[in-house]
Amino acid sequence: MNIEIELCGHKARLTGICSRPAYPPWQKEDELLVRVEFDQPYPEAIISTYISLPVKVYSCGEFLEVVKRDGEKQIAAAIAKHREEQEKYKREDEHKEALTAFAKRLEAEIEGAPALGSGV
């Protein structure tokens, strides 16, 4: 399979279809997975993905329409989740840096203070 399509303003190719059986409780229903490969990576470094579709018989036109509609929703959700996670990691890194700086300042103050228990 090698069908050209545009998703979220990016050129891509549909390169295959496979099935995934239900796996309760995480995945409640069987689904089809359509592999999509992008010509250029997204800023989020997405070069390929799978789009999940309901299991049913599709006409060619209906299939492409559903892939486009559902794919754009799923890709937008994945990008939003990725950006949210990146912001979370950034906040965690900033917190860690601030905490490390605090610990270093405290250490420097303690090292520069008169010796504890020296009576000074």
C-alpha cells in the first residue's frame, strides 16, 4: 500500500493496514490501524504513526475520508499531549535547578559560617 494523503497540512503516505484485537480493560473494541509515514517530520519529530479506525468495510473514498478526519483528530491529540508533557518536563527541570541552586547557596553559607559548637 502506498497512498498519498495530506494530514494536518503535511504530505504523507498510507503504507499499510493491520488489525488489533480488543484487550480489556485498556482497549475495549477491535480496531484497524493504518500506518502513516510523513514526507517531512513534524516539529514534534513525528515521522510516522498509526491511526486507529473502527473495524468495518469501507469504500475507498469513505476510507480516505475517515483516515483524514480521524487521523487529524488523533494527531492533534498526540501533539497536544506531547507538548503538555514537554512543558511538564520543563517545569520539573526548572524546579530541580532552583532546588539545586538553593542547596548550593545553603552549603556555601554553612561553609562560610563560624564552626558550629566553637562558642564563637
